[in-house]
Amino acid sequence: MTENGVYEIAPLRAQARKVKNDSYVLSTVSIDKRNEILKGIAEALMDKADEILAANARDLKDGEAAGLPSPIMKRLVFDEKKLDGVVLGLRDLYKLPDPIGKVLLERELDEDLLLKQVTCPIGVIGVIFESRPDALVQIASLCLKSGNCAILKGGSEAKHTNRILAEIIHDTGVKHGLPDGFLTLLELRSEIDELLKCSGSIDLIIPRGSNDFVRYIMDNSDIPVMGHSDGICHVYVDKAADLEEAVKIAVDSKTQYVAACNTAETLLVHEDVAGAFLPNLQKALLQKDVVIHATEDVRAIVGEAYGNLCEGVAGEANFKTEYSDYVINIKIVRDLEEAVQHINTYGSHHTDAIITEDGKAAEDFMNGVDSAGVYQNASTRFADGFRYGFGAEVGISTGKLHARGPVGLEGLVTYKYKLYGHGNVVDDYAEGRKSFKFKNIL
Amino acid sequence: MTENGVYEIAPLRAQARKVKNDSYVLSTVSIDKRNEILKGIAEALMDKADEILAANARDLKDGEAAGLPSPIMKRLVFDEKKLDGVVLGLRDLYKLPDPIGKVLLERELDEDLLLKQVTCPIGVIGVIFESRPDALVQIASLCLKSGNCAILKGGSEAKHTNRILAEIIHDTGVKHGLPDGFLTLLELRSEIDELLKCSGSIDLIIPRGSNDFVRYIMDNSDIPVMGHSDGICHVYVDKAADLEEAVKIAVDSKTQYVAACNTAETLLVHEDVAGAFLPNLQKALLQKDVVIHATEDVRAIVGEAYGNLCEGVAGEANFKTEYSDYVINIKIVRDLEEAVQHINTYGSHHTDAIITEDGKAAEDFMNGVDSAGVYQNASTRFADGFRYGFGAEVGISTGKLHARGPVGLEGLVTYKYKLYGHGNVVDDYAEGRKSFKFKNIL
């Protein structure tokens, strides 16, 4: 390993074992120390602003020379505004309560035998992220705050920026006495496959990137993966919907930011209101340049006259597609049950909304739909850690074990049971000489 | 499928999809209804006691004819006492609060936008369990209480007993209006491999059985697995230990029930107290017929005279072995740090104890050891759902995501975010026309 925590060669498995050992040291570092380091990192980033901006200029120049597409070039930018943003993020994080050492349960099993369930770090987190260099600072600081070692792999387009950012964070931590392995930056794409094999050393992988990439990670690792691949979200317009509100929410869910995972891909509408609702929706979608894939019965209602109705009848292939574009499927359903079934069949268990004024229908929908987020009369675009008030966000999980939905710091901790005795042995209880009292303290 | 919920052939993947759909129905069944069915099952089991005991007699006869080893024959027994036990268990479960629908977080994102984080069932749980037929009733009822569909595969030795128990539970549930797929019993061993491939339909696998079997399941499924394979637990005798207490706890941890996963396999002792402690320990272990694998320095202290010291020097291979027998490794360590490192290297992250009167040493040990249970001055044998006061237990997890340690009903639930709006769209917040309030209600 070079001084700045970057591996030049790939003895990755041995290094991951070292990081694992370092994680035991990091797990005992006090919250005061961890916060002090977060503060130190913010200061060091500002002190070295010139170096960071110069490194980013180099990445941008390389990217331009390589002809990178403009969305990637845009994500690559790390200017003063971005720097201010990450420094502000570090300060917000500094203020958040310690996620570790929280007592979840405290129970006297007997007068002289106390059980505590206490949160603790997970250990070593591997994060593979997209081209935005600000993600590196955000993820590294979230892992540090929660007492976890981080092994990061960023986008190669941001190589120079990532390298200097990782170096600053790494050196600040080590200067404050953290073990060397608390932060490791990988630079080779080939190391991702190596990383996925380190199941004894890495406790959790968080992939952030394209659907295909995330699915590849999920399919190729024994290590638990937290995140989501597809984001196929739905808006269902119930027969008891406020139809004006429905248009507004459908348009926002589809168009507020088409590339996001919480964007709606399919709109379902109850047959009773399809005639009244769909022509207005079509007009509203036209204003945002959204094109429509429609089922046969929808086509009978919405006209081709507007020019935003695609040829052909929408079917399975459409319902399974995350367009990430100004494209939407529209389908008529006979009832709420059919809507729920469609969503559970074709959705990605991310976020789905019902538009209805009927409270019972809303609850049936929200209980029946098997997704991390189930909304009544609100845009699917609200599915986001910031909008939920979590502050920092690790990612959005569509898995059902551990954290689900937008995941903040609490997704980076687990718990352990601490038992405090005075020479207690099980034989006394098994043989009836003593008996459990089970008195909850907390 | 036959009437009693048993598959004769194996169209398992299609059936698992049907169960998945049924799980959406089960997830909306009220707690009153679920409790009513639990009551109904207890009654039906008592009503059909004769049939159950006759089925078990058949299994026992077949087992005897097949020459099954006596520990298996013992586990196979389902007599009136066992029946009383499961009926009592059902009544205890009936009294437990509803694990689903619990509001974990309630927050106003804005005056007209309310976020709730609410517990809900996971969906479909696959449980593969050992030969004890009482486990079938326990697991099926835990899944029902938590609103999950269960696909069970029991030991083939208990075929007839399992079949009648599953039939009674299945029929009682269906009579009360549950979807047919709420409980499915598999009978063919070949179906286990099929089950592991149903990642779209089955949300969680809980394997209970031998280490090798559990590891096979963990290595061969894309579905999340909850449980543990090895149970390599440690007792560390610190320099500040009460040495009499240390002998008592070491003996209980090793001998109270040698076949259990929470039994200690290795004893570590601080070099400062090794001379005073080890001879007494050796004598106490001898009384329980425990044989010792010792490192070189331990051999210099404990004598071969007692006849319970094995030949050869204990090393890596010993430290990695779960003996499940009256055998223990003993090693001297220079300090607490070496003890922690040994445990994190060779242990199975299950349960480990320190014997010490030094509170600081205890906290360092308990924070540094990366295990589900970390104990001060208590036997490792306490690691158990019943002894923690959880009532029913699904199993013990050594994973760090989702539930860890002994797992009760809460390990069978996840949560979803419910968002209640009034036509709220993200664009209003993105464009500054509205701003988030983030007011916690709960």
C-alpha cells in the first residue's frame, strides 16, 4: 500500500484481513475521538482546497479528452460548491448522535445477571460507487462515524479527485491515531471481483451505480449486499381519487427527475375513472414531453392525436422495464386488488403510491404492496434519505432483511448482547436451584 | 398438492410463486384472526392426540427397524408430554403482542405529509429443520403469528408425525379462511435444492441442523439465510479473575450440554494466573471426564498424571474445531488483547465470555470481541432465546445483518415506510415553494 491508502498491486485478500483486524481497533474508538476526526477532515479538506480542485481539473480534462458523455462529466465535477457541500455534510454528521453503544434492551435475567442489547459497528464495509467524488467523502465519513472500516472503489473517471480526497481523509484519521486500515481506496476495476470474494473479512457490500452493475454484485458475492438494482415504481389512481391531484402526482412521480430510482415507470388506473382521468393526464404528460406505452383499453380512451402515444400495445416487457427516461406505461385495472397484484408482480419493491380519498383503500394498498415505501397521495419521488429527514444517506435498500428503504447511519450498525454475571452457571437453572426473573429495566 | 399440504411431486418453483401470492393475503390478516387460529390449532392438536401419537409410533417403529442411532430416536419421540409442551407453547405465543403493525418512527415531513415506519411480515420463510417434530409446530406457529407463509422441510425420520401435524395446522388455518399456501410441508430431500433456487418467491431461509448442512445451505442459496453453522465459543480467564468462579464457569460452559452450539471449545488464560488456575481447572474437568488439548506452555503447568491431557500440542486445527464433546483446548495468552485476537480469529462470532473482576477489562473484551454474545462472569450456555426471556425462539444467528444472537418473533418481521400526503409533489420542495419541517411525533 502506498502512503495515501491506495493499493498499487492487488494482494487484496491479505489486505482485507488486515482491515478486518483494524476494524476491531476502530470499533473501540470513542465518539469524542470520532467526532474530532470528522472535524479534522473538514478542516483538512478546506486547507487543501487548491490541491483538490487541481486534481479534479485533471480528471475533467482527461474526461473531455476521452469524450465522456455529458451526464458523467457533470457528475465528475468537484468544485468549490461541491467542497462546501461535503464540508457542510461533515458538520451535520458531527452533530448526529452516536449510532453505536445505544442500549436497545436492558433486562435482569436474574437478580445478579444483567442482559443488555447494545448497538455496535458492523465491521468492514465495502462500497463501490459511481463517478461523483463527493460520494467518497460522504461514505467514508458515514463509515467513520459508525465505527466501521471502509474499503472504497470509486469510478475510474474520478481517479485523481478520489485519490486526493481519500489521502486527506486517511492521513487525518491516522494522525489522530486511527489504525491505518480504517480507510482503503481501490483503483482497479479488477479488484471488485477480488473484493467480492473476501467474505471472511468484509461484512457488507454497498454497491451504488447502474442496475446491471448492482445486479452483478448481488449475483456474484457471498457477502451480504445492501442496495437496490431496479427502481420500477408505480402510481395507482384509485376510483376514489381526487383526479386533479392524481395528475399532479403522476407528473411529478414521472418527470421530477427521470433518472432517479424512485421515478414512476407505470401508471395504473381504476376502470371507473379511466375515462375521466386519462385524457387530462395525457395532456399534462405531453407538456413534459413524456411518451406513453398503453394497453389496449387505454388506447381506446387516449388519442393518438397528441403524438405522445407510442405504437403497439404495452405488455410484460414494458412493465418490467425501468425506462429512466420520459416514458411511461399506462394500464387500466378492474380493482385495487389487481393493482396490488400488478405491482407485486412487476415492481421492484421500491416505492409505490395510491391516489385515493378512501382511507380503507389506502390501508389495503399500503399493507398489500410489498415495497419499502407505500404512499397515499404523494409522489414516489419522496423516497430519499434527505426527504425522510435522515440527514446522511448510505443508499436505498429493496432487501427485506436489515435496513429497508432509504438507509441512514442506522444501516451501518448491528448489535450484540452483553451479559453481566457474578459467576452464574446454567446448571443452577437447569437443575432448579435458581430460576429466571426476567425484569425489564429498559 | 394433496389435501394436507404435502407435495407429492415437485413443481416447486411454481408452487413457491403461489405461496408468494398467498403471503400478500396473509400479511393483511388481523392479529385477532391470527390469534384465533393459534387457539384453534392448539385445540385441534389436542382433539387429534390419538392420531398424532399413532403416527409417531409408526415413525419410531420405522426408525428402530432402520437402526437409527439413539440420539436421533430420542429427538424423534412425540409423546403426550411433547404434545402438552407444544400446546403450552401455542398459548404463550398467543399472549405475545402482535409483532407486525408496530410504529417504529412517526414524523411529519411537512404539515400535510406524515411518514410512518411500520413493522410488517417478511413474506415467505423457508425452514429446514432437524428430526424433532415439535419444531414443526413451533416454527409454523411463529410464522403464522408474524404473518409469514412457511415452507417447511422436516427430517424424513419424522415423516408420519410431521405429516399429521402439518395437516392439522394447515386445515385449521384454511378452515379459518387463510390462503391455502400459508403452510407447505416438503417431504423430499431433493426439494431442498429446488427450494434454494426460489429467490424470487422465498424471502428468508432458516436452516436448523448440523454445521455442515447449514454451511451447505448458506453456500448454495441466493436467498438470505439466517442462522449459524459453527459454534466455537471461548472462555477467557483474565488476570483479575476470581479463580474459583472461573473454574465453575469454565466447567459449566464446557459440560452443561456438550452438543449445544453455545458450549465452550477453547479456554484462554492470562499468563499471570495460569499457574494458580490451571491445576484446579484440570481437576474439575477430570471429574466431568473432559479431556484437554493444551499448548506447550499449558502442558508445562498441567500434569499428565491425571490422564485427561491429550498427547501432542494444541494448534490451529484444534482451535478451529467444534468438538461437541467432552473435549477442550487450553491456551495461555500474554494479555487481554491476545485473547480478543484469538477469539476473533478462530471463533465463530457466537458467544464468548471473560472472567474478570476488572470492569475496564470486561468492557474492553466485550467491545473488542466480534460476537453476538459477549459475557462477563457468566457461562456461555446462557446464549439461548428462552434464557434471554424471548419466549419462542426461531434460532441463533451469527450473521450481523438483520437479527443477531438468539432470535425471537422480531427476526421474522421487517418494516415499510408509509407516507400519507395530500397531493404533495417533490417539485414544490426542489423549487423552494415549500420546505420540509421534520417534526417527530414518535
